[in-house]
Amino acid sequence: MNRRNAALIVNLHSAGGKTRKEWPQIARQIERRLGPVSARFTEGHGHAIQLTRELLAQGFDLIVGVGGDGTFNEIANGFIEHDDPIQAEACMGVLPAGTGGDFQRMFDFGGMEQAIDALACGRPKRIDVGKVKFLAHHGETRERYFVNLVSFGMGGSVAARSQNPLTTLGGRVAFLWATLRVLLSYRGRKVRLSIDGNTDAASYYVTNVAVGNGRFHGGGMHPCPTAVMDDGILEVTVIDYMNMFRLLRDIRILYSGEIYEHPKTRHLRGTRIEAWAEEPTLVEIDGEPLGMLPLEITLLPAKLPVLIRQC
């Protein structure tokens, strides 16, 4: 396995608990292809960050996440401290077993077998990482790294409802159900945005704003279709306010990769994004509803090596 000392971090609760049922089969797949591998199991939110740091301190240099976007986010946060990798040569692996599966789509993993191939004979690709400073729900300022996407506005509200009884049917179904529930009561938000320190922050009345290092979100939507994870830039998609009926009519465009053709969208780019709002506006980070505006996002280029397929 790339001659690395590897360990797995497994979220048995991912995919609405489906991973727990499938874990024996997944473990056999891994062992057939790679041989025996150490495994640790998460016990709650934030535990994968702690486990990653413990495993790195023990000398493991390939930490593999088995779970979904939230698990991968936590492992990435375990790799990085004070904006730099804890171990420069250590690498992250991805075995998709979650609800949304948006981060894995950037690596063309069609399923578990292809992801295991990447562990067996892949190569590391250094991806960019974003750092978010935001207001936590209890009022304190917090920091979090992200690898895929941050959104605020309707996206934050939907993320807060995305863990629901329909997760066992797949990320897209669960996300659409949450979206429809939020649509019934959601109102637009007036948001000010500053890109790369522009002192004349622009004001928008928005449905949602997405800041993407990756393209995908919400179980396969394309809110940032031009995003590339190693190009040193963040894509910003502003969706102006639309009422419930227009959103329902046009939601299909989010799955098409053609969102920038819609007259209610704006496409911006930058490496430092700041946002403020006059009323509570929820923020989600790699699919997790962690806080609210104001926030500041800074791009950290080429910070995290991730194994990708080459066989």
C-alpha cells in the first residue's frame, strides 16, 4: 500500500448508519486488496480530528477516512494545525461510505473498489485547503479548515436539516427533502461580501452564497462548477433571492453544471472572502452546520496530500 504505514478512521454512523451494517463486507474488501490494516472508530462529532492527530503522533503516515464528507473534513482538520501540516510527508486517503459523497466526486471514485485501488497504487495530489473564521452558535469565534465547500444562507439552513430519516435512501434524496422543508419558510438574507480585501464590500440580497474549493455539494449539486482543488483560487457563487416557486422551477440547474447561465447567479473568484449579515445567517462547512456569519475565508494552497488513482 504505497509502502506507507496506514490506519483507517471509520465512521460507523455515516450514511444514516448504513456503514455499520456494511462494515464487515468493507473490511473484507480492504483486507483482500491491501492486507491487514489498523482501524479506529469514531464516537461522535470531532473525534476523527483527535484520532487523526493521535495516529500521526504514533507514526502512521497514511490516514484513511471511511465515511462521508463530515468525516473527511474532520480528518483534514486533524492533519493541519496553525495553517501547516503536522507531518509534511503524511497523506490522506478516502474510502467513500457517506450520505452526500461530494468530496470524493472530485477524485472520480466511482465506488469503494476504485477508492481502494487508489490506496493500493495511487499517488498523492496536494490539494488546497480553506480556513474559515466564523461565529459559532454559542457566540464565540471559531476556526475550521475545509476541503470542499462552504455555503451560507439557505445552504446553512438546509445543512441543519440534512440529517433526517431519508439519509438511508441516499444523500440526494435526504438533501432534497431538507431543501423542500426549508423552502416553505426561508426568506432571503442581505449579505455584504468583500473579495481579496476590497474595502468597498458589495451588498447582495441572496438565497445562498457558495465558496468552493470543490465543485459539488448536497449529494451531487454543482454550485461551483469551475472549481479545481489545486489551482490556488476559490470560486464564489452568489445566488440572488428567488421566491419558492422560482426555486422549485429552477432547482434542476444546480445539478447540471450550468448554474452560471442562470440570470440570478453571479460568479466571483478570490483567495480571501469576508461576509457579514444584518440578521442570523447560518453557515455550513463541508456539509456540517457549524455556525453563522460573520465569517472570513482564507485559502491555503497545496496544503494536504490526498491519494488519487493512477492504476
